[in-house]
Amino acid sequence: MKTSKLLIASSFFIFVLFLFSCSKTKQQDTVVNSPQSEEFVNFTIDGVDTSYAVPSDNMIYHGGTGTGTENGSFFASVGVTAMHYYGTDSNYVFFDFPKAGIAAGSSQQLDKIIQTGLHPLFSASSPQYVHITEYGNIGEYVAGNFNGSLVDQPGISHIVHFDFRIKRSN
């Protein structure tokens, strides 16, 4: 089941990376973490911080076109992709969680995290949750945070923290 979901998510993620590479013309070689930015993803894995912020980085909100009840379906998920460009190289993070019941104040079960250089990360045994702090209408913002321990496919445990705020596109 997780392998099938991973293949679907990985295929979609590769497609998103392709779209980023086609739409981005030139990018600064420096990382800008502006506290003034309305859209951001701040990520820490095993004590290593990475920050993404608009306009210096690209971000996409994947709202899923389903109702949120299609169990295991990409269309039932909400996802966030953030990416830096460095000339021909890039650094990215993607995470997703179910769409059903999402609202400000809700807790959505984290499905997976995919980041440059790491195997996909999943919950070890018990569910882990993304806490949604803001969920506006389309064109407004969705924001939230996560703290927890996740494992990669070889079974190595990682301490993860992230917070994000991104404009909803659907």
C-alpha cells in the first residue's frame, strides 16, 4: 500500500519538479529567509535547518481535486512543495496530508515527507499529525506546523520540525 502511494506521489512530485524547471528562468544563488514573507516553509531535520520563502523560492500548494474521502488517493490529499534553485541544482521539500476535515485548528495525519537527499519519511508506528493553524479560502492562506519523529525506508529515525504558510490555489 505504501509502495503504491509512494509511486503515485513520486510520479506527481517528478512532474511538479518538471513544471518548476520549465517555469523558472533565473534564480539567485543565495537563500533568503525573510520573516516579512507571507509564504514560507521552515524545515528542520535532525538539527539541519532549511528555509524557503517567496519570492526567492518557488512554492506550490496541491489542494487535491477530490472530496477528501478517496482513501489512499492523491486526490484526497493536500500537499506543499517548496524549492530553491542554484543554477542547475535544486533543493526541495514536499509533504502531504489528508484533505478530509481540514480546517483551522484541525490536526491532519502526516502521510509523508520527501526532501532532497533523503529517502521518503513516514510515521514509525503511531500516526503523526500536522496542526493546521490557518485555512483560508482559495487565494488566501493555509498554515500549520509539525513536530515529531519519522523513519525513512531503510528504517533510520529522524527528528523533524516544520512550519509553513502558503497561498491556496484550489
